[in-house]
Amino acid sequence: MTSEKEKFIGELRKSISDNSFVKLQFGKYRGDDKEFQKIIVNRINLKDGERLSFNFRYNTKDVVKNFEIEQGIKLAEDVTGNDFLSGTLFTTKNDYTIDHSKKRVPSFHIKKPSFNDPEIKEHNRQKTRKINQEAEYFHLLGITTEDGNVKTGMYDKFRQVDKFIETMDSIFKTSGISEKDTISITDMGSGKSYLTFAMYDHFNNVLNKNVTVKGIEQNHELTELSNRFSVKCGFTGLEFINGNIFDTEIEKTDITIALHACDTATDDAIKKALGADSEIIVLAPCCQKYVRKKMTVPEKLKGIFDYGIHEERLAVMLTDGLRAMTLEKYGYDTRVFEFVSTDHTARNTMIAAVKNSSKIIKSEDETEIIKSEFGIDDFYLDKILKEGISKKTADEKNQ
Ligand SMILES: C[S@@+](CC[C@H](N)C(=O)[O-])C[C@H]1O[C@@H](n2cnc3c(N)ncnc32)[C@H](O)[C@@H]1O
């Protein structure tokens, strides 16, 4: 080992032992694999202890492998000046760079640290992230910089995606389909598709499922862009369809998600999910306007609900409560909970429904009692479910 390389690897070792390590990057790849670009190394905490997490970035995919610290240092030593001409070690004390000329003559440089903010260091060393921060799609979707750091102003979104994947992972693993090799997922109202990409990545690369994910989105530009990014990432099973949830015909789907699909679009998603015989239905409703217009607060409760904010919250509770109860009626074990802290988003209520074939359905429809108490004689979900699950056009719907 040259003395330059010894210094570089020595600083790597030191930064790990004194906790100043932020990340390590290798570039200027000169090996035989035309698709290979660079390696980004983070330090992570797993259940079994600390690891160096190597993200091997290719043109169309990221492959992540975790190594015990000593193994990781050995691997860093192997690639320095061999397959990679350049390596940069970021620590909170200094940035250390080793560069090699074409003739493999090394030079070692020390610069002021790019990362001296302990928050960034802590962030990069996140203990239990479910998502891969270095994934190319996060950069394409504008959440991370080219170097894989979360952009200022995008932390809340990033945390929300991470929490969502953690929640989905747990719902899936305790469901009746966790052992299936092939999984189909539909994301209704996929929007900018952060969650859709993260779901595909998680099921494909972490859970090792043969997964197909479809995003349904009415915004043409968003659909086009998401499809372009999917191709760029080499996500062959991830596709976006431009259309209205109500109009789009959905085949059998194992998992349906609809997060922040506005107002009655969540109900359209429920109907489609039931029609597609979804094993798991996960919703994060928002803008519950329909029920607010239809409900009448019982005379004896009026004092409380004369306050606008209470009336709004009542409409949210009634809408989502009735949706959850309806799913129970259709044979799903249903939970309603906050899936991410209100510090990150106010739209954080999740309805998670998992099919239970042995569920005993109550003969009395309790939703009727509640609707009658609050004078709701027009509940949108009931209306569309009564029409059956056959396809209808948006024009017909609005008549
Ligand atoms: C607030 S965004 C949420 C995106 C994504 N699900 C998330 O939570 O990050 C809602 C998206 O749903 C789409 N959307 C709303 N109603 C829809 C409908 N009926 N059919 C298809 N897309 C719809 C909107 O165009 C928008 O992009």
C-alpha cells in the first residue's frame, strides 16, 4: 500500500473510531463494467451492530450491501486506486481526498469539512431508515442532491416516505400474503410518486418480491414524468397510468394504497380496491368536504360544533369513521391511526384494512345508526358501492 493510500485508509479508520465519519465516496471508475458509476458508503446501525453500508450505483440501479466495519474498510482499501481513481472521505473534522493519475500515481489532499453540522452527520448515520436515501429516484424526484443528501426543505417529505414504508412493511409482514412471491400494488392518486417509487424499491429490493406497481394519476405531466423516471431507474415493474381513479379499470391487486387522494377520490379508491379484491387497503384521506356539506349536527350537541374547527373535525371523523366501518363490513380488520408525527404533516391519519376471511360480519349495519344521528342521507361511498363494482365513467358519476 502506498503511503498516500495508508493515510487515506488510516483517516477512514480514525473517523469511525472517533465518530467523525460522515460518508465515503468513490468515483472515476476505471473497471470493466460499463454500467458501474460510483460507490457511496454510509455508516448504519443494524440490529446486529454497526455496519458500513455500500451503495454500488449503476446507470440504472442501486445495489446496497452492508459490511461489518473491518470488512468494509478492507473493501474500501481494495477499490482505492484500483477500480476507482478517486475517493473522498467526509468527516466532521476534514474532507480527505485521494486521487490517482492514469498511471495510478496517488495524491492525498485535506480540505475543510463539507459537513460540520452534527445534524447532517446524525442524519447520514440514521439508525433505522427503511428507505435507501442514496437511491437514484430520490434524486430524480427532487428529494436528494446528486450526492444523496436530503435537500433543505425536503426532510419532512423524506421522513414521511420513510415512515410510510415502515408502516407498510409491518402491515404486509403480518398479513396473509406475506409469503407470496408475486405481489401487485396499485397506488391511486400517485401524484409526484415518491411513495410509489419507494414501495416498488422496498418490495423489489428489500423484500425480494416479484412486484408490479401501478400508479394511477389524473395529471398527465406527472404521469409522463414518473414513467420516464421509472425507465431511467430500470424499474421494469413500475408503471404509471394517466386517468381518473373512478374511470380506470383495475385488475386483481394484492395491495391498494391511496394517500392524500382528495375528498371523494378516497372513496373511489375504496370501491376500486374492493373490486380488485385487495388483501390490503391503506388510505390517508384528506379534504373531507362531502360529508361536511351533508351532515346536520344534532340539536343537543350544537354548542360544541358551532365552532368551525370542531365542525370541520367532526366531518373528518364521521367521513373516516364511516369509511373504516364500511371496510369492516366488507370483511376487513381495520385500524385508524396517526402514521407520522403531526410535526411533519397535519394530514397524517391512516386507515389500514387487512382482509380477514374468517371475520364475523355483524348483522346490524351500525353505520346506518351513525348516519341517521347526523342526518347524513347521502354518503358518497355508499352511493358508489350500491352501484356495484362495474366500470362507470366520470361523466356518469357527476350526473
Ligand atoms: C396530494 S397528492 C398526493 C400524492 C401521493 N399519493 C402522496 O401522498 O404523496 C394527490 C394526487 O392525487 C391526484 N388525484 C386526485 N383525485 C384523483 C382522481 N380522482 N383520479 C386520479 N388522480 C387523482 C391528484 O392529481 C394529485 O396528484
